[in-house]
Amino acid sequence: MAAKRRSLLVRLLVVSIVVALCAIAATAWLAAQTTTVAIKQAQGQALADDARIYDTLVGYAATHKDWSGVEPVVRALGDQTGRLIALATSDRAVLVGGQPLPDKPNAVVDPLAVDPVLSAGQPGDRVDARAVGPFKLTPDEQGRLRSATGTVLSCVRVRFGYGSSEELPSGRTVLRLPDGAIAGARSCASGVDLTAPTPTETVALAGLTQLTNACLAGKGQPSVTAVLDQNGRPVATAPAEGAERITDDRLGVVTDCFSTARREQLRPFVAPAALLFVNTPSQASAGFDLSATSRWRIIGVASLVLLVTVAASVFAGARLVRPLRALTGAARRMRDGDDSARVRVTGSDEITELAVAFNDMADNRERLEGQRKAMVSDIAHELRTPLSNIRGWLEAAQDGVTRPDQALVSSLMEEALMLQHIVDDLQDLAMADAGRLRLHKERVHLAELLGQVAAAHRQHGGGVRLTVEVRGDPELDADPVRLRQAVGNLVTNALRHTEPGGCVTITGRQDDGWVTIDVTDTGTGIGAADLSKVFDRFWRAEKSRTRQSGGSGLGLAIVRQLAEAHGGTATAASELGHGSTFTLRIPADDKFLTGS
């Protein structure tokens, strides 16, 4: 049911979304037509700039032991790319650039752990090729190797017509030849081994071999030897001919140890890892110089979107206003006295809920009006009987039919007291309804209060035994006068409906911060159909509304009001022919009270 409920809010939201989507789609289409190329160029340039900045800083870190001289490099990169560049240590201490730093760095600049996304073409161990450390050749070694390589290259070019050389970051010069020319290059070398390590490289390879084998020994693996491959990069190989080969199952361990050893060997020669932050400064957006065709296209699309928006708004507004007008008309009819004014309920949206609430309000108002009229009738009925008695006796005395003796005065006094009792009860209920019923609370001993109530009602017992049972010595914060009034009303009601020889028991106890008072009788009881009405005003079990049982029908209503004023409750339990139990529950401490 809830899944199928079509809310008016949802419908308005759908209309708004549709209109917004149309506007967004039109705007996006127009923007795409004029800015696609510029955006692609800007994105490509941004990626190229990021890669350039990263590669430059990685190269600096690979060739310097610290970042002390990097500021001019960063400043030049910022001027060339128009980006804001900052470098910081791993604990976010700023090396170069301004503060505050963004929450997340763009990259980590570490020549021994290069990001393959930002720096393509890096070797598999992610060690930057420019980080050579102890493999850096001396100028003399570089000159001799460069001369020998040039001689071999000249011979190769004469024989094969092609070939080239490359100087590595370490200073080593290597030949770049096709596969078919490698054998010819050996003959041109005339016994000179261009791949043989120089003294500097020999020392560095020995140190790398030692670090690698120390790692392998810790893992129970045979040793290896670090050598230079044909590209001049150090690699691990078997230590000697006939030694245990590096099999596939050992390759992973050897590779890990060799990479770890390389990083350990190079670490003192490179700058420590740094956090890189790259931001684009906020700039005013460049405007577009639209042609006349583009301007008219924009005007046309904007007009279409405006037309769709107006149509959707008019439609949604009409659907919204129609039920509101019906509600307004029904409210005005009710104001003019038409209690039958209702609105037709259709649909399941918020307006429908409002219509249902209006109808419920109208039903409740009609019901309260009926109760008000019934109460006025009940009050008139309750006051008419004693007034009629008083008037009758006074007219009889005035006409000389009876003498105004003591018996007549006592009868008139009794009727006047009945009138006073009804008026006092009505006043108490009116004050409670208006929230003006004041309680004068004090610490009350329950046993003493219940004893006072019992003593006041025993002389009116009429043959009914009245007993009090109090468990322990409960105390509570309450108005003793009002509480005696509430308990007294319950006892009076119990005595009235209990035949002579019966019993009325007042029980008091305390549990869980509440004081409970039960008034139990062995009287006639109350039927299940009438039990919910016992606390209603002017309700009596006698349907004939005679005064044979006495009472005005307000006593139990006052009990409930007094209990609620103390922050408690009043309930009733009964079975026809087996007596009744009326229960008061009052908070024991003042902190439980909801009002005073």
C-alpha cells in the first residue's frame, strides 16, 4: 500500500525534475557544442602538466640527497604550467609552497617507488632510472667508455649503415643496435668488452650483491650475484657457472630481495619521499564569443524550456488548487453553522490527508457539540430536582399548607447542600479543564490519609463494613485535601453500590516509585459495556436517572481529573454481580509530577 502511494510531493518533485532535466539537457547540449574541443585540450594539457611536474620532481629527487635546492625548480614549474605547487614531508611539514595544505596529496614523490600512472616507461621495480647512486661513473671512466663506444659505433655504421649510442644517467654509454648487427658489433669491438663494469660499478655491484645475499640468507635461499645487463642496469644472476640456477619458484623471493637491496643501497643518495600538492588557481571563466546562429539557438531552447515550465506549473497548480478550494468552501459552511459540511476524499496524497483530517475534525466537532448539548441538559436536570423541591416546600409554607418547622428547614437545607455540592463539582471540573486546578503539595503519609477517609465514611456505611489495609508506610508528594476528595469520592461510590452486609476495602501500597490506592467493593458491579463510561460526566448506572442511589454523576469524573492533576491515573475493573475495584496510581515523588 505504501509502495503504491502516489504523494503529491512526489508528483511535484517529478515535474520539477523533468523540467530541470530538460533545462539541463538543453544547456549541456549547447555547452557541449561550444566547449568540447576546449575542454579536451584543457584536460590533455592538465594531464600533461601533472605528468611533467611529477617527472621533473622525481628526477630532482633521484639526483639530489635532499630538497634544499628544489625551490627554484618548483617556481619555474609553476610559472610554466600556471599551477600552484607545494611539497611537504610525510608528516606534512611544508618544504616548498604555501599553507594551508589540501587534505589529500596528489602524489608521493619518491624516486625509489615511482607512480607508473604519472611516469610511464619506468622499470618494473619502480626505481627511477635517474637514481644511480654509487653507480655514477667518474669523469675519467665516462670519457674512456664514451671513446671506446664511439670507435665501435663508427665500425658498425661502416659495415651495416646504422646504429646509435645512448648515455645513461650513470654516465655509461651503451650501443643501440638492431638484433642483426649485434654479432658484427662484437667483431668491431676488437676484444674490448663494452659491457664490462668499470671499477666504480664493480664496487657498487659488490655492495648490492652483499645486501641482496643478506636478505636471501635470512629467508634460507642460495646466494646470487649482481651484474649489469646489456642496457647497463643491475640485475641478479647465479653466482657462477654450475651453481644453483634461479628457478621460477625462487624468482619471486630473489626479485623482492634484490629490489629491497637496491632501494637500501640508493636511499642515502636520493631525497626522502615528499608529498606533492598541485592546485589550479581560481580564475575568471573566459567568455565565449557566440555567433548570431548560436545566440538564436540559445534563445529558442530557453523559450521552449520556459514554455514547458509554465505549462507544467499551470497543470500542477490547477491540480493543487481544486481540492484546496473544496476544503475552503467546507470550512466556511462549518463556520456558518453547517455541522454536516464534509469534503469528498479521493486519491492518497497530502491534500487527501488534509481532507481526511478535516472530516475527522468535523466529526469530532459534531460529537463534542452533541456532548455539550447533553451536558447542558444533564446540568439542567441535576439542578431542576433540588430547585423544584425547594420551590415546592416554600410555596407550601407560603400558602399555609405546611408549617415552616425544623423538619422543613432540615429538608430545605439538605436540598441546598445538594445544589452546592453540584455547583462545587462543576467548578472543580471547569478549573481542571482550564488547567487552573492548583495543588498545594506536601509530604503525605498514606496510612494516615486513608485512615481519615475511612473514619469520615464509617458513620454513613449503612451496614457496610469499611476496612483499610496499607502495606508498609508509603509516603508521597500530594495535595492532602484533593487526594482525600478523590479517595472519598471512590469510597462514597463504593458504599452507595454495596448492599448492607457487604464490604468495602481501601488498600494502599508503593512499588517502583508509584503509590497505588485500590477501593474494592462487593457490590453489584458494572457491565463490560458500561465500564468505559464510568468516568464520564453525569453517567449513572441507573438508566432511569432517578435519585434512589443519590449522587450527581460527577464524582468519578472529578476523581480522574484529580489523579491526572497529580500526574497519575484512575482506572476501573469490574464484573457484573461480583463487585468493582477502582485504582488510583500517583507518583511517590514530586519529580514524577507533570504539573502542580
